[in-house]
Amino acid sequence: MAAGEGCPLKLYSYYLSTCAQRVRIALNLKGIRFEYKAVDLMKGEHLNPDFLKLNPVGFVPALVDGDIVVADSFAIIMYLEEKYPHHPLLPSDLYKRAINYQAANIVSSSIQPLQNLIVENYIEEKCGVEDKLSWVHMIIGKGFLALEKLLKDHAGKFATGDEIYLADVFLAPQIHGAINRFSVDMSKFPLLSRLNDEYNAIAAFQDAEPSKQPDAPQSSS
Ligand SMILES: N[C@@H](CCC(=O)N[C@@H](CS)C(=O)NCC(=O)O)C(=O)O
């Protein structure tokens, strides 16, 4: 039997999806077992009618919890946060909580959607692979610079102090993808580089990495 098979929670995921990776990290941090349901974005499975019933916009991740279906990583993580309040991902301090929302939203609104597969494919088709890569580097660079500035007065061991919170859950996959998929030069982002080292040492983050997922090819990172 595959790991997690028969668990009430089912996560529709693709191994390289940074959005799904956020949810995998949140589930791991909270110690919640889940069944992994692979959706192959390269085969267009996210556009199949069955998947569109789970998420009408046709993106992973989606979470099924019995009769409840939630899609979009932010909504899923908030659902998990309220259903499983242990290992809280939101600090009680109001300001720190707002900074967590801000950092998470820089990743989820101002970086990832602008370099999503659908955008990458469109740019590559219209302008070629070089333009696609320079676009992705520009978008990631702009967002990472903003995150460096935002977090410099808030970071401790992690993004907003010495505990792992929402900002870390969103930052880790974005940084991992920037390094491993797009070879972004991280020397310009010393704080994010240091945070990445911290994340890489934690099992909940390691286990959520693309290469560890059941749908990853043998040699992926
Ligand atoms: N806001 C959504 C975005 C979801 C999203 O963009 N997912 C990507 C993978 S990270 C996807 O399914 N892309 C397929 C495509 O671009 O066609 C979330 O946070 O879940």
C-alpha cells in the first residue's frame, strides 16, 4: 500500500509545484498524514474534467477532506490551521502575523503567478526560451529583493523570528525552485540564502521537497 493511502485527507499535487509544496510543508509541520494524489501538469491532467471539479481554475494543489474540497494553497493552509491548531502557523502577535501575510502574499501574488507554467509556456511560445528565462529571473529577483527588505527587521532564525510560521512555509518552496529550477544567483539575497539553509535542515521541509514525492522521476531535485 502506498504511503498515506486510505488517509481521510487527500492532497492533489505535482512534485514540482511550489504551491503544492507549501501545503506539503504545512501538513508535515502539523504531523498530519495524507494521501498523495499525483496530477501530472506536463500531461495536462490539471485540465481534465475530473480535476476541474475539484478546482475549477485548473491549478494544483487541491485538498479533499471527506465531503470538503478546498483548492488554492492559501485557502488550504488556512483550513488546516483552523482544523488542526497545533503547531500554529500564525503568530499571536498582530504585527508579526501581518508580516507573515505580507511575505506569503509577495510569494503567492507577486512572484509565483507571474512565473507559473501557463505564463512560462505562453512566453516561450511567443518569444522563445531565452526571453522566458530572463522574465522568470526578473520576476524572482524583484520579489526576492522586496522580501530581503521586508524581512531584515523581522527575521530571527526563521523569517519572522525564531519560530516557523506561514512566511517560511511560502518562502521555502519559492527559494528551492529559484535555485534548483532556474539557477538564480542567490548571492544577492543573503537573508533568503540563510533561511534556505535553515529550511534544508528540517525534516518537515526536506520531506516536502520535489525529489521526495511519489511522482518525482528518480533524478529530480
Ligand atoms: N494561487 C494558487 C496558484 C496555484 C498554481 O498556480 N499552481 C500551479 C503549480 S505551482 C499550477 O497548477 N500550474 C499549472 C499551469 O500553470 O497550467 C495556489 O496558491 O494554490
